[in-house]
Amino acid sequence: MTQHADLVVTGATVRTLDARGSTAGAVAVRGDRVVALGTEEVAAVTGPRTRVVHAPGGLVLPGFVDAHVHTPVAGRNLLNVWLNDLAGPGAYLDAIAAHAAAHPGAPWVVGGGWAMEHFPGGTPRKEDLDAVVPDRPVFLFNRDVHGAWVNSRALEVAGITADTPDPSDGRIERDPDTGEPSGTLHEGAAYTFNDRFVPLPTRQEWEEAILAGQRHLHALGITGWQDAWVTPATLEAYRALADDGRLTARVVGALWWDRHRGLDQIPEFCAQRESAPGGRFRATSVKIMTDGVLENFTGALLEPYCDGCGGHTDNHGLSYVEQDLLAAAVTELDALGFQVHLHAIGDRAVRGALDAVEAARTANGARGNRHHIAHLQVVQPSDVPRFAALDVVANCQAYWAQSEPQMDELTLPFLGPERARMQYPFASLLRSGARLAMGSDWAVTTANPLEEIEVAVRRTDPENRHNAPFLPEQALTLDQALRAFTSGSAYVNGDEDDAGTLAVGSRADLVLLDHDVVATGEPPADARALLTAAAGAVVHDVL
């Protein structure tokens, strides 16, 4: 007796993204598996109780996998102060004031998503926040989560004054005339403030934040991700959601390396990994942030930053983990079977990360742990072939590879023309034999894979397509970008046997788009997800 499918999609082109680039005219799902591909094959398993979605002109793809995302933090901001979709200080302050008025009993106002480009020098001031929230502390991470905007009350709570020294891994922005803290905290100054003074969410609040983030990601066709900043608190929340079935995505957690500690924290990672042994959530990666970002001059560069006026400074940026310790950490983690997820923005950070992986391979041999380096903003040409040689995955945040105000005003003048041409060398990495994965870094930028894929292919802002392409020689083809955001990221997560491609017997992680951007050549960002299935369960549906 034929077992009928639970769900079939007909009329759409099914692009399996397998090695042959196979296509089919329909797909059928039963339970958590793909059970048929092709019009006749799907018709044979369609029964009276099968849900049939007829989508002529649509496109079915494997579910997207985001290799670098901050779901708990983004979800928490969605539930508090969400500034990511707003443009400019006036809109920010209106939203902050409205949230504060709607939550008069909340002891703090928290959230984030403001963009540096809207403030002189990328540094907002406390006085603007004081005008809308004078009665309680405000702490708002910026969009890239490398700095925070605070009001006077927050500075008072933390005891930060003109006499407070900068931490070794960050900077307190100060008024140039008085030396008083002006309202922006960079890097370690923001992180330490957040850890010490901002009230910690409860486990229930973290669970609600992850679920809010999951809803947003599923609505974009994302069925799995790697969380690039998992703390003991968010680990506990993920584990609870996985245990009771509310986590419908497949997630790998990258445990957060505390840069103020050393190798002594590795046994704790082993215990955390054992506490999340499998299923929908695994804690098998460790995230090490090796430097900051270029916009606040903390990204680590081999040569010093330019001064924006044709000269140079004496600032090479910051390295958050000393090189010998980084090599020792990667070597020990690799020996213990951990994957290492390395943040590296500047060329010195990228080289140091590659050197650390090379040290691990020299000590341990090739262990297949799929280490990857995220962001890769400035990469020296001589380091490009080392990715393939060391089997390091290039974890690309493609949306950043465009001309926009933050790039034009806060980055290019301080890199200089030679280094500016070394940014986001996706095509060079692929030509050299490197494997590419893609991640959004949401909520730093959009979580929408179709917008990110469009930038990878066109190197322009989907909202300003008339702009000149940014280093167009580094553009990917649409097929290359789709594979990076599916099978490439599934590989990073150790899930490529069940995710990233569609085949009979594979897990039914898939997304239906409203039109076939491959066949039509239309801009990818103009498509939208109509239906997302994760392990066969429909988790997003606007049909």
C-alpha cells in the first residue's frame, strides 16, 4: 500500500543544488523526509490527505543555513528597542522614547541596532538620550555590536567619569574639550559594561528571544544556523527549547571564548558540549574574536590606519588574543574535536587566525574539524591560497561588500586605496580552492539571505541598484552564492548529509520562493519566501 505524502509542491522549479545541478518539477515530503522528486513521482505519492501547494513560476530550494548569526541578541532587541529598520537619529529617539513610555516600570531601556553612519565620527552622544530618557539608564548596542550608546544615568550607574581609564580591549569616547565620557563605549568598554551593569535576562526571557529570532529567520527561508555567540545562559535556553520541541531549526552553538582568560576555560567548553550532545542543538564549536572592526579603528591591521587626510597614524588596531595563546587555544580545541569559529576583520587578524590553524595542523595533523574564519574584510593576496591549503572555510558576510555610507565615510579614508582593494575577496577565495559558507551576522545587517546573495552577485545595495558595484571582480555567480548559503554553511555545521541539498531521503528542509530568480535573472532580493519547511514541519506559511 502506497504511503502518501504529507506535503507536495507542484508547478515550481525544484533546484536541488546537488553536484549535478539537478532540477525537478515537483517535490513531496512525508514526515521529516523528502520522499519524491519529479512530477510523475510526486503524483504517485499524492493522496486525499496530502496538502498540495501549486506554485507555478515559483522556486523550491534547500532551506538556507546561516553560518554566522546572533539569534538570541537579535531576538531580544526585537522584543525591546529595535532600531535596525530606522533611518537616522530622529527616528531612533522617537522609538526609544515610545518604548520607555510604554514600559514605565522597566529599570533599564535596552536594545540596539543604531548605525554609526548617522552620527559624526560614528559616535552618538549621551545628551540626545538624556532628552528622551532622563530617569533611568539606557544601553543600546550599535548595529555591529562593537559599541554602545548610553545616557548620563547609565554612566553614573557604572561610575564612568573623566578619570576612568580606557580598558585594554576598548575605548570610552570622550568630549574633546572636557574629557568627560560623551556617551559611546567601544568594544571591551561596552562588553564589560553590559556584563557588569545591565540586568541579565532570565532563562525564560532568553527562550522568548530565541523564539522571536527563529520566527524571523524561518520567515526568510532559513532552517538552520550557527549561533556565533553562545554563553552559558543562552546555551541553557537553547537546550530547553530543543528538549521540548520548540526549537524547530537545526542549530550549532559556538561557545564564547572569554578573551580575559586563557586555556583554563577549555574544560568548561567540554562540559558545555556534553550538556548538548545532539539533536536540534549541538554545542560543538568555539568562537574566538581576534580583533574588532575597522569603523572604530580596532580591527587589527598589518600596517597602521590612515588618518583620512593622506597620512598615517600609529594605530594598528587591537588584537584581543595574543598570538601564542591563540595558537595554543586552537591547537588544544582542535585536538579535543572542537570546531573553531574565528572572527577576523583586518589583515593582521586574518593572518593570525590562519597561523593559529596552521599551528594546530602541525601539532595534530588534519582532523577535519572544519575551522572557519568569519568576516574577512581585508585579506592580503598572499593569504588567500592558505584557506584551501589549511582546509579553512571562508565564512562570508556578503551584505557588507557594497558601497554605503559606513564604507565610504568610516572605512575607505582610513584604509587607503591599496588595502581598500583587498576587501571581501570572495571570488579570489573560491578560485583558489577555498570552500565558502555564508552568514548574515544578523542583527548587524539584514538576516534575509536573498538580499545577501544579491550583494554577493551584484556587489551593490539592493535598495540602491544604480550604485557602482563595489570591487565587481570579486562578485560570485548566483549558483555559487546559493551553494554557499546552503551546502557551504551546512558543511560548516557538519550537516551536509541532510541539509544544503535536496534528494530523496534527505531531511525535508526547504523553502518555496514566489518566483524563480535563477530562470528569470531578476534580482534575488525581489523574491520572497512563501513557505518554509524544517524537517518536514511547515514553520512559515503565507499561502
